[in-house]
Amino acid sequence: MRAKFKYDDHKPVEHRGTVAERLTERGQGLDVPTARRQLRRLDRIGPWKS
């Protein structure tokens, strides 16, 4: 099965960081790699600007 994860770039940075922390804490399936990816995205793009 293939799945898609939405990174919610329109959400505030604080929210995205909290989601990454909670995914790491939960640690099921692909939670940890997804959290790492989200944190890398935050480092690269920072807050969303429209």
C-alpha cells in the first residue's frame, strides 16, 4: 500500500514542530522518519510565506 503524508506547510512553524515531536514520541511505523523529514523541511524553508 502507498500512502501520502501532507506536511501542512501553511500551518505555523510551532505547530509543525509539535507534530514532529509527537510523531517521534509515538514512534510507530514511519513516524520517526516522517518527523525527521518534517524537521529537515522546517530547517530548509522555515515559516511559510505567501
